[in-house]
Amino acid sequence: MYTDNQKKILLDLASQSIKLGCQGLKAEDINPDTPEESFLQEIRACFVSLHKGHDLRGCIGSLEAYRPLQDDVISNAQSAAFKDWRFAPVTEQELNVLTLEVSVLSPVKPMQVSNEADLLQQLQPPVDGLIIDDGLGHRATFLPQVWEQLPKAEQFLKHLKRKAGLAENEWPESMQCSRYHCEAFQQIPS
């Protein structure tokens, strides 16, 4: 979907956002010097993930598209670097060792599932990203890339339920499931 040049523009945007964040500039104050490209103004949702070696170092994103892709990348890059509650904020010294990944999401599509077994039948590893929501405050998502670590649908769902704060054997009657796909690309440190 995206050309190599477009991927580079998005990765550079994420990288610059984090570098400027290390210098104290907030996402809403960044005025990027990007080419006049229409794809940057498309209303799209994305996630930005940071890895240090093989370890996750931050991951924040939007599930629903509500702003231009350029703005979503800038904001989510800073949030992944400085606001992911699981990690200490990224430091300037780490910038040269972080792998950046931008995942641009397709629109989210609700799934019609009657129970957990039905959901497991419908899941398409390694293509589907999944959102589960019990309507009572337990909500979580896994990007399609998580299938690399959890290749079996049962494992994938078990860990996602744990992430949402649900018991592994729990399936609330109010459970809603949605799927999406994404195009992901990385900038590996040199």
C-alpha cells in the first residue's frame, strides 16, 4: 500500500517527533518539515512501537481514525516514547539504539461471535489484529505482529484477555470483538 519513500517519510516523522520530545517539545507544537504528500493528510489510525533489541520499549496508538496520519504518527510516537506507563520515558542516549515501527491500521470491523470457540474459529493468524471489549471497562488489543510471539489462536486470545484484565477462562456475555489489519514497517538502528 505505501511506497518505500512514503514509509521512510512516516518513520522519519516518528523519529523526529521523539527526538524533539527529548528536547522538551510537545507533539502539538511540532511543525514537521515534510513534503506536500496527500497520504499524510488522510484520516488514518496508527500505532508506533519502539523496541530496544528484542524487547518492547513502548507502544501507543489509535484504533479509530480521527485525525490526519501525519498528526497521528507524531502524537503516537511521542506517547510511545514518553507516556507508555509500562516503561520509563525514553532518553536521548537511547535514540540511536531504538527500532521504530509504524503500523497503519485498516478500519476496524466488528465481528459477530457467539462465544470464545466461535471467535477462535474466525481469527486469521497472522493477519488479524484483535480488539476485545466486555463493555464493563475491560478492553485491549493486540496488533497482528503479536502473532509472531503467540502463533496459536488460543494463546493469542488468552494473553489478550489477561492484558484486558479478564481471567483466562472468562467470557462475559457482553463481550464485543473487532478485527483490523495493518501495514507495518520498521526503521532499524544503524
